Amino acid sequence: MVAVNVGEALALSHALHWIRDMRFDNMDFVVDSKITVDAILSNKVDVTEFGQIIAACQNTLSSFFTNSRVEFNRLQANVVAHGLAREATDSANSIVHSNIPDCIATLIMNEML
């Protein structure tokens, strides 16, 4: 079992690497974990597992995403991302969707209203 803060930091780390590998730049990363965002924006040294993941994220951000930022967004404002994350945890394999997945189609439509 992974601690929640470690899981949130790992999710950001994977997103950073995925976007970097796709050669995108000037990206804003929106996270619903205030602890993770505060740690990313901090210069404080943290030798815990969480701190090491944060340091790796900071390094990736400074090396590949010079015009990008990490922002906090409340969970309630991020229901589509959480719907997709919930679906992803049920899948054993990586999936690339070319169309809007059924698990979030209704959520997206509701947000558009």
C-alpha cells in the first residue's frame, strides 16, 4: 500500500515523464493535492520517499518544462480527472483513448452545460 501523498507525487511524476516523452512544452499541470503542489513550489529538502519523488519532479520541470507550472485545483473542480483515474485503477494495462471514454463522457457533458 502506498501513502496518499506518495501516490499523488508518483502520479505527477508519471504525467511529467509522459508529456516530456511526447515532446510537449509550455504545459500547466493541475493537481488536486495541495501537499504535492506546496512541496513542488518549495525549496525545502525532504529526505522521505515523498520528498525524493518531489525532487525528481522539480528536476524534470526545470529541465524540460521551463515555461510550465504546477497548480492546485480542488477535488470538486476536477471530477472528470477523478472519473478517469478511477477507471484507470481498474485496468491492469495502459490504455490510450482516441475517443472520450464512456466513464467520463457524462461528466464532460455535464461540465459543458
